[in-house]
Amino acid sequence: MTELAQEFKVKFPKIKILAAEPLAKYTNTKTGGPAECLAFPKNVAEIKSLLVFAKENQVAVTVIGNASNLIVKEGGILGLVIILTDMNEIKVEGNFILAQAGASLIKTTQVAYQAGLTGLEFAAGIPGSIGGAIFMNAGAYDGEIKDVVKSVEVITRDGQLKTYQNNELHFAYRHSRLQEENDIVLQATFSLRAGDRYAIRNRMEELNFLRASKQPLEYPSCGSVFKRPVGHFTGKLICDAGLQGYQSGGAQVSKKHAGFIVNVDHATASDYLDVIHHIQAEIKAKFDVDLETEVRIIGRDS
């Protein structure tokens, strides 16, 4: 056990804490090096205690949701890594849904359907947590999180609680203010409308069918890798450059949807990064278009 993890385990005996834990167990790509100290808090008080203790002891803190749109390099992450998947409560209050940061976005859409609330159907098949969806303003099929969020409760890195209203979150395409300020999402409140459950279910099923028919869901992946460049479609650019099916190690540009990179044969994070960098270089050389990653890339080189 690492010395840091032992220190946290002694200080917080009621919190699940793992030492040198491979993050490949948690990422959707099934890649990633170890977390020096990995903690699974179950409530706000535990998060606050971890953050305050880490700050007092000058320990770096990294927070991840369910790691669906994330690549962790092979060198792993030093310091404290916090995963919020044990904070997953979802409540319905009238036309509002209150979902904790670690709750599944897909599960939240199902709760909305069961309650006869419309507005979240676009997210029916988006993998990821509520916290991650807020952080990146997740979206699909002409809908975005910004369209339905009323407010978000966060905690700062020094343990202060704050609430942001929708207009304070500075939402933009795959962006929120949280990307600059490092506040940690605790809970989001969604403002929805009463709707017909039959129509809601049909729309969710329709979008899930479209997703399954177009996306390589049969392989591990980090979802859509690149942001959509202005005036272009990423998948078309990659196809036009002759890169569909391009492979490095076990990571391959999906033959089903060129905007995805899939793990077809025990890929490493380095394989993923090699494919990403090759795509970016080729698209720049052939079309003078800069592709910016949507996926977050964190951790140390091996």
C-alpha cells in the first residue's frame, strides 16, 4: 500500500479507499494507469473532509465521474483521486428532478420517463454521470444539458458549498465554467415538463435505436473523441482523409462511426493517444482543420 493511501485510510476509516488502484477498471476505454490513492465518498460531508485534509497536507486532488469520456495515461494519477459513483441518489419533486453527481445520466432519464416528465429524452443513451454531464454540457440529438438544468450545487476545492443557477454556469458547446474553476458538482436540479409517458418512451427508444445502429457500442470506447469543428462534421473529415479503420496497437478508428476510437485488442492509453495525434495531424495537413478533443486526457506519461 502506498504511504499516502495508508494515511488516508487511517484518517478516514469509514470511507472506501484503495491504494495503487488501476483506473483501467473504471474507464470506459478499459485503459489507464493506477491512482495513488482512490476514494469513494458517499456524501457531501465525506467529500468535504477529504478535500480539507488534502489541502492541509498539500495533496493534489483529481475528481472523476464514471470515466466514460476520459483517457487516463499509463503513468496514472498521483495524489488523491475521488470517484463519486456512490453518490447516486435521484429524486423527483414535482416537475423537478434532483440527481446527485455520481448518478447515471441514463438512469436519470429513466426516472424522468417513469415520472411522466419530458425534456431529458435526448440524453437517454448518453453514458456518463450527472457531474460529468454538467461539467462538459453533454448533448446529443439537438439537445444539451444546458436546456434542462435549473441549478447546480458544487463544492470548491477548499470545501466551500455554492449553488450556481443556469445562467451562472456559462454553458457553451461542450463547456461550462466548471472547466476553469475546478468546482466539484454535488447535485443538479433539472426543470422538466409534464408529458405523455407513451410519447416519452417512444422518443427514448427511437434515439437509442439510432445510437445503436450508428455507434460502435459493442466495443469499449470513450464516446465521441473530438469536438465538432465549425463548418465540418468530424466523422466525414476522418473518412475523407482515409483514416476509418486506422489502428495503432489495440486502438482503432471505428469502422462503424469514424468519430469513435474503439478498443479492439487490449489497447493502452498510449495506443489511444497515438491514434488521436495521428488523426489531428492528418486532418490538419489535408484540410487545414484543427480537431480539438472532447475527451478529457489526464494523468502522467508512463
